[in-house]
Amino acid sequence: MAFTLINARPSPFGRKVAIALIEKGIAYDVQYDVPWGDLTCTPDYSPLEQLPILITDHETVYDSAHILDWLEARFPEPALMPMQIDARLDAMKRRMLGERLMEVAQALIFELVRPDPSAPWADRQTRKVTGVLNELERLYSVRAQDAASPLDLGDIAVATTLLGIEFALTSGLSPDIAVLRWRTAHPALDGATAALDARPSFAATRPQMMDFNLQATVA
Ligand SMILES: N[C@@H](CCC(=O)N[C@@H](CS)C(=O)NCC(=O)O)C(=O)O
């Protein structure tokens, strides 16, 4: 079966899907698109008009979280979710927090590049980022005690979000927002992310810039 991933750069959402495909041993081609551009093909494949989109011979699947669930259902081996119920619920919680953190961080960045940002609204998003980072730090402190735990979708979601945030800051895509510099105050997340980032699936999908104007996108 042929797989095409339509992706945007440097999308943490698309990277999440690419990592899951590689971990499952599924070969795929990548096509890049700019969903904000006049020539975008994204609406041809997704009513949400968002990337990533995964196209196979028989199906078109969109939204990164839904694509991960679809992959797990259609290609269960190797499993990226534990079968044991407590481990599974823990992975689901880490995955949910990782996915929501990306959205909150994105909302904060977009607000702060607006010409007249709302301070109360930005403060609220800042509190959410702090709270989620602290909760993930607690969860990964526990997870670090079991060095043998296999990779799961929680790890992929959390690491792609944290590395995506870091890339946005270091590449200048985002302004320097103190709460988004997550490494120093969160040693368990620092350690877990470094280990995950050393995997071949992460090495093969490092974020890269494309010609992208955040200010124009927000406007
Ligand atoms: N919840 C979506 C978010 C994806 C997303 O925001 N994708 C961006 C590219 S990185 C996009 O397509 N934005 C265009 C838009 O929102 O209209 C997912 O996880 O797939």
C-alpha cells in the first residue's frame, strides 16, 4: 500500500504522524503544502483544512490525533499503546496533555505576536502552560523509574510538542516567551525528551523551516 503524508513545515502535528509511521515500519512519501496559501491542496482532502493529512490507496485520514488512532487500529503491530489498563490510561493522559499543550502554547504565541495582545488572556494561557508542564514533569518523574517502558503515543505527543516549542523559540518563529523555555525547570522532561530525540524516528523528522510569515498568518 502507498502512503503519502501531506505535511507543513515545521509542524509538530505532522512530525507526530511521521514518527508513528517510521516506528511502525510504514514507508511513506511526503508532500509539503501551505494551508494558508492561495494554491493549497489541503481543502481537497480535509474539511478541517488543516495538515497533516495521510493518504493511502483506499482512505484519506486527517487530524494528527485521529491519524494516530487510525494507524493503531489498521496497523496494530508494533503497538504504540500499552495493553495493560493502568499503563494505557497513563499513556492516554500523557498524550492528551502533550497534544493540548501544543494548542495552548500556539495560542499564547499567536496572541503575543498580535499588535495589541490581551495581557489577561495571555496570562491565562501562561498559567495553563505552567500547569501542564508541571503535571507532565510529575508524570515523567514516575515514568523514569521504569527504564524498560516501551515507546508509546504519549511519549510521541509530549516530545514532539516540547521539541516543537523549542524549535519555535530557537528558530525565531516565536518571540522569546519565558514560560516556553521548559528544559531548565523540568529535569524529568529534559531527560525523557533527550532519550526520545535520539531515536532514529526522531532523527529522521527533525523540524525544518519553510518560508512562513507568522505575523501574516495571525493577521
Ligand atoms: N488539531 C490539528 C491541528 C493541526 C494544525 O494546526 N495544522 C496547521 C499546520 S501546522 C494547519 O494546517 N493550519 C491551518 C489552519 O488551521 O487553517 C491536528 O492535530 O492535526
